[in-house]
Amino acid sequence: MRGSIRLGQFLKLAGLADDGALARQLVTEGDVSINGVPELRRGHHLQDGDVVEVDAPAGRDGALVRVLPD
């Protein structure tokens, strides 16, 4: 990844959501947190080092954001 990435895109790329519809649902239902803080905006721009966690029907999962400089 170069530059920045939005939360909805990251959820799909990290395999935390199968598609955009599920990513939207997870975020709007409050099942996604960034660095332990719930996030309700799919368009939130993630920063290098952010920890994204999801409480999905299949269980809790997470991923670390690594952003390469432009």
C-alpha cells in the first residue's frame, strides 16, 4: 500500500471483510475498532501502525496497518 488507505478498503484488502457490503455493515454496526476505539466511518483514513480489529460473526480478528511512503 502506498500513501493512505480508507478503513473500508483496508477491511477488504486485509481479508477482514469479504466485500464492500460486509465492510459497510461491520463499520455501521460498531463492530470495528481502531487502536481500541470504535470507528463508525468507512472513509476514515488509516495511519501507519494503526491496529484494526473486527468483531465479526466468525469471531474477533485484527490486522496491523503498514503504509509505504509515497
